[in-house]
Amino acid sequence: MANSLVLPVYDEIKRQHGLSRGEYLLLFCLAHLPELTAQDVANMTGRPRNSISRAVHRMLSEGFLDRTPDPDDGRQAMLTITAKGRKLHERIVQGFVARENKLLGVLDRQDREALDRILEKLVLRNSARLR
């Protein structure tokens, strides 16, 4: 089910915006959390750290992210999304929303609310394990 939602959208992101999956996941995470390290993103997404590191370098050079030294750990950098990155994310997320609406169109309001509650419970439970 997840693949039928996300794989076509990632293909479209690659075609329209030239972003790899790792690059978009980096953008997505930073659009929802104010500041993260590359390691945080790797942990949240399950992507290899070297893949996220490459994505960070490209997204910095394209102006989608900013980087500042981590005051607690000089070996790491804190990443934030720029206005340019946020604008790109907002355009891309529209594709996800359209695909989700098409996929979930068979569910009535009650079913969708139940699914939202279940997914929220799963996300909260699993994100707590990542910490």
C-alpha cells in the first residue's frame, strides 16, 4: 500500500524537480522540524548516512538548506530549510496529497478518521523508539 502511494510520487519528483529520494526526504524532514542533523534525518528515514550526507551537500549548494555548527558537538552541523527549500517542498507535497486522495477516495469520513488515529498511534510509538 505504501509503495503504491509513494513510489510514483518519488518518480515524479525525480522527473520534475531532479531530486533523489534522499534529497526529498531531507527536505521533508526539515520542513516539519525546525533544526536537525544529518544523523537525525538518517535515523528518522532509515536511509544510509552516506546517502543523506550526499543529499545535504547538494541541497546546500542549491540553496534549499542552511547549515550552522552544532554548539553541543563540533563534529556535526545543524540543518535548517530555507525559504527556497520550503517553497519547493510545498510544490512537491501537492503531488503526495493528490495521490493520497486518489488512493484513499474509497474510504468514507469515519474510515479516514479511524485510519488517521491508527497511523498516528503507529508513528508516535515508532518515533519514540528512534530516540
